[in-house]
Amino acid sequence: MKQSQFEHQHQAQWLAFEHLLVLLENGRSRPEASETFGPDYRRLCQHLSLARERGYSSHLVDSLQQLAMRGHQQLYRRRRAVGASIAVFVLAGFPRLVRQQWRFVALASLLFFGSLLLTGLLVYGYPDLVYSVMDPQHVAQMEAMYDPDQTRLGPAAQRLPDQDWMMFGYYIMNNIGIAFQTFASGLLLGVGSLVFLLFNGLMIGAVAGHLTDIGYTQTFWPFVIGHGAFELTAVTLSGAAGLKLGWSLVAPGRLSRGQALRQAAKVAIELIYGVIAMLLIAAFIEAYWSSKTSVSPEAKYLVGAALWLLVGAYLTVGGRQHAPD
């Protein structure tokens, strides 16, 4: 293709892209216009590559190069802005949101940790009660995972040391699956989230009570205390998000149920973003720290206590310096 034909075919696109760049550089672009920036920038780069390949005049190549450089600067600035927004949400927005939804968080905490503690104490006091919660095969499986003679603890007990990365992926999928069930089931007027919170608390409590009763305290508790700060808190918050959805359907106020649900979903989804981040951290700790028997229980208790304090402080005071609750 001749240069004149090439210019005639694409001149309008170059002018439109230059106009968009001016708007972006002056901070005057509309959101719908800036959404086309990515495709337009990629197309311009393709045109620049073709112009070089075909040996078109330096005037054309230089002008396209100049547009591409300006586009690259805007692309970098947009990526940096997205990164900054994520950092602000993680450091301030998420903990502030948790405090704003304290009623749902408090209810979810009561359901989850209350059932966990009550079941754990009952099973510890009445050991045979564990078989009313779990079948004998599941109980035996739990005992094998936390046997003091194991070189690895938890679900990683049957894995080789160099397969930690596989367990990391397993923990991510398993934990996010539980959190999503607890959250999404809130659409059943909140009853689903309530049931999942109680069920998970009951199961974890039964395991804790049974393993404590048979003397596996030096394996089970050091295993769970570290990643539990993030994992158990995340499950609770996913339940709070689900209860938020359910309540919007039960008591929509002056809004229609659809409108109330849409408003609640915006808040709930933001909570789930934070939940996913916490579960990723929990999975990493569980795969690369909790399962190791080479680390002394005392060290795990110290690290675990520090992590619980960290999570508590983060959710309690995080974001207060940016805006009031």
C-alpha cells in the first residue's frame, strides 16, 4: 500500500486519538471516551510498526512515534492510578467498610465463632459427641492430619515438602469456595449465609474439641493459629456480606427489592474483594508456614498471636486517618 493511501485510510483515527490524548492530558476526558484509549493506543502502535516496516517517510513515522510516546505516558499514568486506588482500598477503604457494616459483622461473628466455641467445648467435654457431627472416617482423617508423628501437618500431611506450591493452590480454591458459598447463599433471604456460618463453626469446633481431647494440642493449635487470623476472619466477613444481601431483600425499606439488592451488592462485593485478599494471605501462610513441623510450637504461637493482633488492629484503626467512619 502506498503511503498516501495509508494516510488517507487512517488519518481520521490518528486525529481522533490525538484529540483524546489532549483531553486526557488536561484531565477533561469523559469516562466513556477514556474507555476507548486502550484499543486506540494498540491500533496506533500497529500503524507505527507498519509505517516503519514499509519504509514510509520519516515525517509520518516521527509523527506516529510522537503520538505513541504520548500514549505510553498516559497508559503508565492510568496503571499507576489503578495501583494507587487498590492500595488506598486495601490500607484504608476495606477496614473502614468493615466498621461501617459492624452490625452484620457482629452478627456473623456471633454465629460463626459462637457455634465454633460452643461445639468445641461440648465435644471436649463429651468426646463421643464428635461422631454426631462427623462420620468416623472423617474423624480418622482429621487425626491422621495432625498426628504428632507426621512430618507435615494438615491437608499437606500426605504431600512432599517440595509440593507446597500445590497446597497453596489447593488452599486458595478450597477457602475461596467456602467464602463464596457463605456469601452467595445470602441471596436466600440471608438464611443460606446463616446456615453456612453455623455449619462451618460447628465443624471446626468439633475438630478442635476432638483433637484437643486426644492430646494433639502441640500439632493442631500451632497449625491453625497463624493462618486462622486471616482465614477465620475472612469467612466471617463473607458471611457478613451475605447477610447484608439477605437483609436488603427482607427489609428493603422504601426501595423496591431490586433497588435495595443492587445497593447492598455494591457494598457486599467490596467486602468480598477484601475477603479474597485475606484468603490469599491465609493460603500462603498455611502452605509455607503452618504445615511445617520443623518450626517449634512456641514460635508458631508467637507468630500467630502477632498476626491476630495485626488483623485486629488493621480492621479497628485502618483508614481512620483518612476519613471518619
